[in-house]
Amino acid sequence: MGTPEFAVPTVKALIEGPDEILAVVSQPDRPKGRGRKLVPTPVKQVAEEAGIQVLQPERVRNPEFLEQIRQLAPDLLIVAAFGQILPQELLDIPKIMPINVHGSLLPAYRGAAPIHWALINGDEETGITIMKMDAGMDTGPMLLKRSLKIGPDETFGTLMPRMAELGASALMEALELLEQGQLKEEVQPEEGVTFAPPIKKEQLHIDWSMPAKKIHGTIRAFDPRPGAWCELEGERVRIFSPFFSDEKMPSGVQPGQVLRADDTGIHVAAGDRAVGLRELQRPGRRRLAAADFLRGRPVKQGLVLR
């Protein structure tokens, strides 16, 4: 059971692995683009290319869908970023257990967007937890954990594929241990529990009064899509490739005030220190390096980004 790009390496590893895949479950196709054409999910595309049956229930609580899964009589239910809360009735169906490939080192970042929140918070390490699912939100016993360092300038666009590959390899390692009878369950500790709720649109709008570390992490978390943004003289501009600027913060400076704008980037006052922007994008235009952006759209020192 999986839907986005994060789940693709997992389903590919299972297809190439020794076990039989009875079916793949993915979210229904959704309209995308200007033509609003229905587009299959990344996981569905991979499954269909391999000739595997794909089920796409609008709601996994649907009795007809649950009966379909009962008829398949799976030994295991493997879940990776599926996108719906699974009811206990579904989790009880597999003969052995339901297993989740979760994108954090539990009990940190339980929830829908663990990779985004690790970046937003400026973490230096994250990882994958293979866990046995229960009816709670990522509260089940841990089966295997593998960690991963986050680069200082890493974005969601580079971190997510690395996490996805780690998730696939960790899952296959866990399945091999399961077959050997060596897979052990570990109850999650009560200390260190944090949450990773779904991302809201308002989080994309940068609040320059936040600490520089939070701004730096937020911009990276939404790169390349959907892109963090701010207003530049009434125009919504998407911003990318942030860095911690050494530009001094004079007394009386406002959050969002441009301290310097040149080929090195646009240096902006944040809540505690300056943040630089190396790349920007105007509506309907290409993403540009700061030097190229400034040639077409000069930004004066003292201007306040909103």
C-alpha cells in the first residue's frame, strides 16, 4: 500500500524480491495540470508496468475493499506513505502482521510529513523506522531502524529520494530477518515523542520574524515544490537555496528588511540574524540565481519583504 514517489523504491524492491505480491493498493487517480487530466499515482504506474493488480479505494474502510483484501488472504500488509488512516479491521487481516515503512527515527515525527518537519526544524539526522502497525498514529512496535545524515543545505528534493531508497533496503532487511525468525519487536519509548502533521498552505509564506534556522529549514523543506514564498513589493516570489548570511543586523532593522542584494544573494534580516537567498522565482518565470534575478528585477537595500 503506497502512493507517492517515496513508496516507489519499496514497491520496486518487493517486485524484485522473492515474495509474491498479491496486489498493490494506491490512492485513486487525481486530476493534475492545466488540462486537469487524471494522472495515475507513481506507485500505480510501477505496479501496472509489472503486471500487478492495482486496487484504488476511495476509502479503505469501504466493506467491499476490506472483503477484497480478505479474499486475497495476505501474509503481510506492507505500507509506505499510503495516505489514509488504516482501520484496525484492515490491520487484522494479514496472517503475520501489517508493516509500515516510516520516514523518521520513531518516536520522533509521528504523522504524515516526517521528512518535511525534520528539515523545517533544522535536524542534522533522520532515518527510517520499519514498524508493526497498530490503530494509533505511528505508535506500533519498532522492528528495525536505520539512520541517515542530513546535509547542511539539503532540500526535500534531495533528501526524500535518499530516504525512499533507505526505506526500501531497510524493509527488505527486516523481511529477511522475519523469515529467519530473528525480527524482534521493540516498544516505542514514551520520551522523545514528536509529531509531523500535514503541511498547511500558510506555512509556505515565510515569516521573517522567525529565527534564521527555522527560515533556513522551511525554505529547504519546500524545495523544489511547492516552494516557500514571500511578497516583494506586492508580487509573490518563490525563494530557494537559503544560507546563513554574515551580514550585520543594524539596530532598528525590521524582520524581512533587505540588508544587501548582489551576486552573492539577497541578504534579509530574520528574527535573530540574516538569511541569504541564492535563488528566486517570479510568477510564471523560471527559477533563477540571485544575480540573474536581480538583473531583471532590481531589489533595493532597505526594502522589506513581506
